[in-house]
Amino acid sequence: MNKNIGIKILEYISLLLVISFLLLHSIYLVIFGIILSLYLINRNIIHRLINFITHKIINNKRSDIDNSNKKEIIKTELYTEDSPLSLVDAIEQNGFIPSKRQEDEDNFAA
């Protein structure tokens, strides 16, 4: 009951703020009244949208944490220090694609 009375009062206040332009000639009160009335009209949609966005962000953070743990496990399994230098590692170190003419690194593609 009290919630409905509060909402009705807000509806009348927004109407009074818009009509107050005739007496006070303040556009700021009119803009505030329009914003308040738009909020009251669409409050259910706004609250559902906020809940959807917050749940989406929370779920994404949880999945990112889970995925980062999986990625770390995969990286540790795939990487061995005894493996020969791959083409990607050589490109990162040298800044160019090495050719096959080099005698000490015959395992790279030409």
C-alpha cells in the first residue's frame, strides 16, 4: 500500500515539475520532470535490463575465471623446454621468417 502511494506521489510530482514552467520559467525543472515521468513509465523494463546486464557480467567473469584456469593447465601440458625452437618462436625472436639455407636450423619451412 505504501509503495503505491509513493509511486502516485512521484507521478504527481513529475506532472507538477512540467507544469511549473508556467510559473517559474525554469527549463531544468521541466527536463527533470520529463526524465522522472519516463523513468516511472519504463521502470519495470529498466529494472529488468539492469538485472540482465548485471547477471550477464557476473556470468562472463565466472566463465573467464574458469577458462583462464583451463588455459593455464593446457599451456603447462603443451610446453616443454626440450622441444626444438618452432617457427613461431623463431619469428618472434628474430622478427622475420628464417630461411632454410641456414645450416643449424633445418627444421623450418622455406
